[in-house]
Amino acid sequence: MNKPIHYIAAIALTLTSAVALGHDFATGALKIGHPWTRATPVGAKVAGGYLTLQNGGSAPDRLLGGSSDIAGRIEIHEMAVKDGVMTMRPLDKGLEVKPGASVELKPGGYHVMFMDLKRQLKEGETVKVTLSFEKAGTLPVEFAVQSVGAREPSQGSGHKH
């Protein structure tokens, strides 16, 4: 009688492992690791997205932006401190990833900017985004939505920080 329960448990564990391990995405020589964002308050119009980009190829590429049902537009931004003042600006030419290099998009630095949000982002969900690259083209990814104040991906989303 317990065999069906064991089978169901085994299937559930297999699927859970696939989700945890499946939070990396790739297109051509580019690997996108652990995309995540924060939950937003009701009525928020912007949100930041974070991930790691790794270029295993022999030529540079650029993350140009993207598209998603959750936002009117997606831009690549940079935050920096200049003369003691925190500034944020869009990278009009995108973010270059040199051959053999990695770039981390994280709070307080480079990030994906979801503009004109169409709905609230809720902790625990995933949001589908298509990233656009200069040479590699487009890549569908899923951003895990963390808590409002998250500073890094949670351990529960398959991240090891």
C-alpha cells in the first residue's frame, strides 16, 4: 500500500532537484546564472533584476535589454557612487561581457531594470523574461522573486552564496 506514496515522493524529489539545478540558462557561449529579483510593493513601477553572465566564447558580447509580460520595457542600468552621491544610469550600448570573463549584476551595481511594471512581483514566484544579446540573440530565462529586502539570492532557489 505504501508503494504509490514512495513513487510519488521519488517523483517529487526528482522534479524539485531539476528546478533547483535548472536555474542556469545558456545560449551559445553565454551562460546566465541564477536570475533573481525582489518582490515589489503594490503600485511599484520599477524593479531590479540580478544575475551572473559568463562568456565562454572567443568574442565579446553585450547584454542589450530584454522583454517580458511584467514590464513595459527592460533596460540595463549601472549604479555607482560619484563624488559621494549614488547615481544610476542606463547603459545605452548595453553591458559588454568580454571573452572568458564573468560579470555579476547585483544590487548597487549593474542590473536589469524592469520599467513600467504591469503588476506586483510576489515573493516565491518566477517571472519569465527574454534577454537580448548583441551577438547571441535572445534567451528566455526565469527570474526567481525573493523577499522585498533581499541582498542576494536565497538558498532556497538553488543558489550557493
